[in-house]
Amino acid sequence: MSEPTNKFASGRIFIIAEMANAHEGDDAAARAIVETVAETGADAVKFQFFTADELAVPSYQHYPLYQKLPLPEEAWRRLIDDGHRRGLEVFADVFGLASARMAVRLGVDGFKIHNADVSNTPLLQMVGAVGKPMLLSCGGSTWLETAEAVESLKSAGAREIVLMHGFQSYPTKLEDSHLRRIATLKIKFGLPVGFAGHVDGGSVEAELLPVWATAAGADAVEVHITLDRSKQGLDYFSSLDPEPFGWMVRAVRALEPAMGASALTMPPDEQVYRAKHKKWLTAARDIAMGEEITSDNAALKRMDDPLQNGMMMLDQVMGRQAATPLTKYSPITHQDVKMKVVTTLACRAESSRLYGKPLQLIGGKPILSHQIDQLRRVEMIDAIVLAISEGPSRHVFIDYADRNNLPYVVGPEKDVLGRLILAADSVRADIAVRTTTENPYIYWENLNDLIRRHIDAGNDLTVTEKLPLGSLVEVISVSALKRSHQFGEDRHRSELCSLFIAENPDVFKIERIAPPEELQRPDLRLTVDTPEDLIVVRKIWEALGQDGALIPLEAIVDYLTANPDLAKFNQGQNTLYIWK
């Protein structure tokens, strides 16, 4: 199904006036109701199309009444045209194939499926194929019946489905409204949800309930309307008179601005409030360069025009040294603190596609060693730590770390993010430089600049995007990694360690750096995830790496561009990649 149209996703509540059978088979009464609905400010009027035979068997107690209520098709056409002239959309409850076909002929703007027909597959498929908005009643149906009806409508081609919560009990008791179900239905089905109110139309709650439903998250409300409740005509039980119906419409409209957006991003005024009232880290007294920052010489205080993006919290700097002299009450930013930058490399050998990827040889040397050689050329990296999986292959990597004089930690196999944090904490790192260990040709040439930019801008994550797959390196604040681990889900703790940060740009400061245009080649694969990948990176080494010098990424891109058959050899492999 396509995305919902703006009608049900714009924040404006779609208000439907349900005429039902309040017209009692009188064309003039129906016209008067349409005129009244237009004056209330509602968005749509809804009619009920049926034949007696569609609704019941001849022996059913209300069968004779059902025979009297339907208007002639031409009368319905005039009512629909009248509604359209008055700016109303016209929806139709349809109770069978014959009435549905009539609704199509008459050009209604949308359909509603009554709970009586939630399991009427032929009807669902017929109206679903029309491609107009569908209101699907949920009252009196199990969630599974609703799910099956949704699938029937979708499979027929329905482009927009709105679930309508509520049922008619002539009238429905207030305590049977269950407004909390609105949120439950939204979560369970991922569809817009409306509310159809059916409490006693003479009660004050009948006017208030649609407003409460709006506050509970309803995207649409449907309320019965009649011209005069005092006459106690057909369908008067839950119907509002015109005046209270109009009040209800105005109350819903007044509530809409207060509902705002569901996203947790801060609007501009709230950001201004945050800047004025939040406390930021400042020097509580003069701090000399090289002096340790503690709770005695630093404190959280409000200040005018805080540098929010570069400001730090006390737990981020506790025990670190000041990189510059700080005067009393000056803000403490990332540039003011000596930041330890460490590369954390997650190591494991188990893989169903290619075993022992980091230890596969290129030019007689493991991929991991090629990567470390490049990282050691980056002056701003203070240390390289291996984050070794506690799986069966751990002894191989422990031996490798010992032979190459590298610090290491051993941690959970599946919790890759946890391992990286363990590695960073083992050397008291503030910033983690992160790449995956099956990448022999990373873009090491800009890493010093990338790290400086990360620190100067106070970023949580800084990355060069649009690079060949396998050459990317991420610079991530350890505090951001820890928040990701604490508040993310299991999928965020996998090898996609920056996924939680990427999904929450309103919380984390992310900067994506564009590389030189000639390096913007995400179509190329330089990672090693399959045997085909290994063949490609070995061919590159044979062509460009025989002198033992580090190979610039530009030279690799040029070589693959000049050898398109080799570049295509490992295309189409299934590797996850966030920063395309």
C-alpha cells in the first residue's frame, strides 16, 4: 500500500458526519442534513447504501424497514452532487456488491466497510480495487479478522486504509469507548486510525468524546448527526443535533494545533528554551593547561549564548587534562580538553561466506595488518586496540595481538558495539576511530583532518560518505557509543555500530564529509566478504602494491575504472552499508 495521503497524515483531523438512516427514506430530509453538515465545518458526509436483501433474510425482524429506507439512485446522485458543491467529500457505507457498484457509478470519494462485512472477502476485494480511501470498522471484530480484512483490501489494490475504532450499542456506554485502543491499533497495524463515537447523543460526553479521541491520537472522527433528536427518529440514539455537532467540530479544530507532531525533535521555540535554561559545563575557577578537570574546578551553570554544539558534560571530561588555559566561568568545549583518540577494531574469524576474513592474506600479509599499517600513519590516533570476539577464533587474534604488541580485550561475539566500548574504555579513550577488519584499503589519507574536524565541531559522529564500500572510516565519540548501547536495541549492537546514531540525528550531532569527486564511487567494492571480493583486492595488490608502499585510494579507484571487468567481478554481493 502506498503512503497515506495528506488527508489522514497532515495533522488535520478528518471529521465525518454520519447521516446513516436519519433521513428515514425522505429525500428532502437527506438534502437538509447535507446542507447542515456543510455548515458545521465537517470534512465529509457519509451515507449508507444497501438493499434489504444485502442486509438480511426476509424473515429478519427489520427486513420490512430495510425495504423502505433506500433512496432511488438518482436521489443519491443529487445528494452527492449537492455535497460536492458544498465542499464536502462523500463517503458511503456499502453492504453488498450491488450497493458498492452503485457507489462507484455515483462517484463517491471513499468507502466504509461496516463491521458486518469485515469478513466479506468478495466485497472487500471489489471496493479495494477501486483505489479510493477505505474506512474499515474494527468494532465487533477480532484483531485477526481486522488483519485479514486489511490484507484482502491491500491485495486488491487499496491505496489508503483507515481503521475505525468504535461500535454502536444504541447507545454505546462511555466506558466501552476504550480510547487507549487507538494507539494500540496504530502500533499493531501501522495504519491511520479513526474513532466512531456512538455514546448517547444527548449527553455532554457525546460532544466531548471525539475531542478526547483526537487527543488520544485519532486521525479521523465519525459522529452521527440528525436534524432534531427530540423526534427520536431512526438512528437518533448516538446522533448529535446540528448545534452540538458544530461545537464538536470547532473543539476538534481548536485542539489540532496543540496536538503538534509526534516526532521527538525539538521545535525552534523549545530549542531556544533549552539554550536559555539548560546548564552547561564551565570552569568554576581558572584552570591551567594540563591541569586535571574535576568537580572542584568545573561545574554546570547557565550562560548567555552557550556554544551548544561544542559543549561537554562533566562525565565526559572528568579526569581529563585541559588542552588550553581556561578562565573562570568560560565554557568548556571539546577543543579545551585533551581527547584520547583510539582505533577500536572488532575481530572475529567466524563467517559463513568467507572464514577468517581479517586474516586472509594479501601479498603474504593479513588484511588486518594492511589496515593497521594505514592506521599507524595517522598522527592523531593514539593507540590501536583489538576488540576480540570470545568465540573459538579468539586465540588466533590474541596471538596476533601479542606478536604485534597491540592491546586487546575479549568480549561478547554478537554484541559488537559492547566490545568496541570495552576496547575504548580499556585505554580511557574519548574518541573511537572505527572501521571493520575485513577492509584492506581504507581511506586513511584524510583521517587526521577528519578527527580534527570531529573535535573542533564537537561532533558525535564524523564520516566521509560516498566512498567505495570497504574504504570508509567512522570517527565516533565514545560517549555516543555508550548511549547507543544503553538505549538502542539488539540490532544496534551488531556490526552496524553507528546505526542508532544515524537513526537519531536530532539527538546526536552528525557530520558527513564529501570526499573529492573522483573518490565518490560507492558502486565499487573494496571490502572482503566473499571469495570474489578476495580475488579483487589481491589483484589490486598485485598491480599497485608490489613496492610495499601504502596505496592511495585514488590510485585504486583509477585502476578499477581502467579495468571494468575486474570492478564488476564482485558486484551484487550482499553487504550491509549505512553511509552510501
